[in-house]
Amino acid sequence: MVEIDLTSVGLVVVVIGFLLIFTGIFSQNKGKAKVEGGGIIFIGPIPIVGATSERAFYTLLFIAVVFMVLFIMLNYSR
């Protein structure tokens, strides 16, 4: 079985996030753009989701449910 260092995984995820942000900044159109955003806060395994549009809300809700299921599976698999 291969052991994965979680610090390395975290650093890779942060670098990918920065690359996505820079790609979005440099590839944006100079005209009017519709901006949607939101966030997820986890208190234990329970997510609190907030967003500026219905589409963003449901996307974040789906992501929150996936992370909640992973959190519960990883904590109860011991």
C-alpha cells in the first residue's frame, strides 16, 4: 500500500488553486461579466453554505455533501 503525505497533498491543492485563480484573471473578458461566488464553512461534519446565486448555491451544496460524506467515512473507518 502506498503512503501519502497529507502535507504534500495540501501543498499541491493550494498550488492548483493559485493556478486556477491566475488563469481566470488573465483569461477574463474585458466586457461585462456576471460574477457568482459563495463559500462553505464546516463546523465538524456539518456544512454551512452561502452563495450569491441559486446555481452557485447548489454547486457548493453538492461539494459540501461530498466532503461531508468523505469526512464521515474517513472518521468511522478506523
